[in-house]
Amino acid sequence: MDPTTIPAAFGHFDTELNLDPTERDKAMDRHQEITDVLTEAGIAASAFLQGSFARKTMPKPLKDVDMVILLPEAYRTAWFDPGKGGPAAAMARLRHEIEKRWPDARFDVDDKPAHALQVTFPDCSFTFDLVPAFADAAGGEDVFIADRELDRWERSNTRTLRRVVTERNQATGGVFVHQVRMGKAFKSDKPQLHDLCGLVIESLCYAAITKKMPHATAMVTFFEHAATAVMGKVMDPTGVDDLAEKWTSSDRKVYSQVFATAAARGKEALGLASDGEHEAAIEIWHSVFGDPFPAPSAQTPAQALVALTAGSITSTGRAVTSRRGVQPNRPARSWRTP
């Protein structure tokens, strides 16, 4: 049955974005297996998940799982100083231990990221990125992750990022990560936004959605904020990195227009829903997000004729009795005054 209310439609949308439970469980199990293998081999002191999978902001499909492998302190003297080949040596040692346990595993097949050893397992439809790292010797929350291209270790606040996103999710009653997934689904449906990384969307959501609100309201808030924010700095949720630093003015104008258009349509949908025009509002939200947002039932000719006597036309061309559509209905005169 098609959803007939906005909350129901967004509930359906939210469910459609969830990672496949079987794949999610497989990822968690393999994460633990990798951790056990590497710690038993003495190449890992511990390991933790990072990235959108760890922050629960990844919409389906599950493509990759990022793991930070904290190396034992015994390796710091030999590997930590730049120019010693430490990052490459660490990844080679990780590869050796993974190959012993999973002989059919392949490495750096789809990509050879600077900071990670990419592992493809034949029984997983997603990859693992293993990121060697050293803990902060001063005891801070940051870690120092490998860069095999530049042969150095770079400070990363990945644990801080995960923490602040978790805190925001708690502050919003658990809906924030769901709304981030919706924002990422919006990006995926818009070719003009394909160059934006997922963390940009997450950061724009973080700046806009600061309290619990219904999904529809949150999305309009996100779109309105993003339309303006992309014209300046876009700081990651920790406030450290400007993710928009390399954007051109042309890029910014395109991004702003896409978000502004979505904001206008979202506001139209909110108004229609408040007037009881749920099918029309759902149709607009479907136009904003595309699939997998549900489409409404088609309007019958009889319904359209009734609506055309008054009301308005929505941005998707649907006749409604509400006056909140973008184009008011004005019945044409069938005669002229001499």
C-alpha cells in the first residue's frame, strides 16, 4: 500500500535507505575477525571503525568499511618518523597477516588509497579499508594515520568526528543519522552534486539540524541552510577542516541553486501537507529525492477537475484545492466584453 501521509512516506523512505541487515552483520563479524587476527599476530594493539559506516550515516548499498588499526608502540621507533617507509611497511605487514588467514583476499583492486590498504574478500560484496595508525603519544583523542604516498603519518581527529556525530544524534532523539542518510540520498539523485563527498552533506546537516524535528521539516532546514552555506566555508562537524576550500565560484553557484530549488519545493510540500494535500506533497518530495522516496497514487481526471475550479497547480503539475501550489488557478473567461 502506498503511504498516504507525509510521516508514513518519510518512514518508507527511511526504511529503504537502511543498510541490508545481513550485509551489516557480515561487516561487523568480519571487522571483529580482522581485529582478532591482527592482535594475535602482534601487529595491532587494537582496532576501531571509522567513516560513515561507523557513524551510521551510510545509506545503502554498503560499499566499504573503514577500520583504523592502532599499531603497538614497539613499532613507533622504526616506523613513525617521516621518510623511513613506515606507512608502506605497516601496510605490507597487515597484508601478510590477512593473506595468511584469508588466502583468497585481494588487495588494492578498486583503488590504492594513500591512507589505507584496501582488502576485497570473496565472500563480501563490500571492501575493507585498513588504516594503520599510531595513538597520540600525549594521550589525546587524535590518532596519526599512515600516508604511503607521502611516506608520513598525519594527525586525524576521526574519533572526535564520530563522537560529536553520536552526541548530535542523541540530542535529536536518534533521528539525526537518519536525516543525514536522506541528505546523502538527495545528493546521489542530483548529478550536479556528484563531486561532493558524503562528509560535505553530513557537515551541512550537522550545522542545520541541531534539535529533534520531523523529517520533512529537517530536510527543508537542511536545504535552506545548504543553499547559503555552500557560498562560504563548510566546516566539518569538528570545526577543523573547511571542506569547501577548493571549490570554484562556479561550483558554489551550481550547488547553491540545486539546494535552493529543493528548499523551495520542500516548503511548498510542507504547506500543502498542512492543508491536507498529502498526495500532492508526497509527489513533490518524490520529485526532490527521486527513488526510493515513494510516489503517490495518480490523480484521477475527476479529482483534477474539482481542484481546477479553485486552488492551485503544484510545481509537479498536480491540481490541488489548496492555494499553496506554485501557480494559482484562474478560471478562463469564456466571453469577452465588447
